Amino acid sequence: MATLGVQVWSLRGMKHLAECLESVKWADVVTVLHAGEGEPLIGINPFSSLTLRKIAFAQEWDGLAQEVKTDWILHLWGEERLEGELQEELRALCQRELSQAPMAYRVPVRSHLLGRWVEGSLLGPSPALRLSRKVGETPFGWWNVTASKVRESPMLPRGWINDCTAAVLKDGVDLIQRVSGLWAERLRTKGQEPGPISMVLGPFQVFLTMLFKNGIFSYGFAGLTLSTLAAYAVLLTGAKAWEARNVRGRERVGERAP
């Protein structure tokens, strides 16, 4: 029987972490990785497989890959939770022989906003490469430098990751501010800052991809809102990475000038 570990990324202001942990507490190992200020709002009684760590997001990302000892690793944000069918599918997956399984799976993600469910997320595409046998192969967010690997990975046949990031729009917008800073830091650390063309076309591509995936009219204003906010997250991430590399760099040079 294969083992399943879950890494849950937590940030200040995430209000659905307790529901997230409730949906995965049956896993062999659950680790909450809290980045930035404050304390995670766990909100439930700790269980034996739960571990809490506070980390510097970009600096410690690669080291985390060496700590994972389970056969499978699933990545979630603290605003997400597994619905029932996905929990059943993951349990069934752990019953199968690893030799017959691919190295990674894509998982469908849907967001709750404006009172309805819409496929996709502010925090990345759907289906998303969230389940893998190597933690380093699981990318996060929209700035994905392994797009070909994502397309090649099969999709789990059943179930959804339910994302409540934008259940209250103000909370969703606030979270974009914090998450975009973490993504920008990650891009700088890896030397993968987007160029000017990517910064312009990237948000536009995300907007159109999500809008047409959900059908221009199928989800109405909710689909349009999710597409717009996701594009904003991509634009803001690229702008923060650009600012750190160019604007702040010139300011430091100016400070040293006589």
C-alpha cells in the first residue's frame, strides 16, 4: 500500500485552513507550511500526523523536497479542501501498485465565488499538477516553467479540489497581494523572472484561457470575475519580480553613488 503526504501552504489571512485540514487528516503525513507573518489558523484539534512549520518561502522550497518520505505528495493551499469523491480517488490510488502508476497526476480545481462554483482558481490553472511522486515536479501558480510536463501528466478521473480563496471577494484580492509576492520571490530565486513580452501576454492568455474554459456565458459574471482576478494575479507577480530586479536594483546603485 502506497503512502500519501500532504503539504498545505498557509499565509496570514487564510480563513479556511481548518476545513482544509479536516479533509486530509486521514493522510499518512500532513504538513502545514506557514510563510510570512502571523500564525496559521488551524482551528481544529491537532492529530498525530499533523506537523506545523514556519518557513521562508523561496529560500526553503528546494530543501523541502528532501524531507518528503511518502510515496505520493499532494500540494494544497490553506484555502482549499478535498471534496468527497477526490478523497475516495486518492485512497484508491494508494491501494494500487506504484509500478503501474505515472509519476504525477493533474487534479481539477474549482472556486466558489459570487455564490456558485466555477472551474479554475486565482492560484493556478485547472486541472493543476498537484499530485506527484517527486515534490520538485509539482509547480505552483500560473508562472509555470514546466508546462509540457503538466500537459503530459494524466488527470485523476474523479473529484475536485474546492478553492474558497474568493468566497469573499475582498479576502481573495487581499490574498493575491500576498501570494504574488511569494511567487515573485520564487521566480527571482530560480532566475526565472518573466521578460517584458511574457509580462504583457501572460495575464491576457490566462484571462482568455479561463474565460473560454468556463464558457463565455456559462458561468456569467462569476466566470468573468474569476478570469479577471486570475489575470491580475499573474500581472502583479510579474510586476513585483520586475520591480525587484530593475527598480530596486537602480535605487541601490543610486544610494552607493557619490
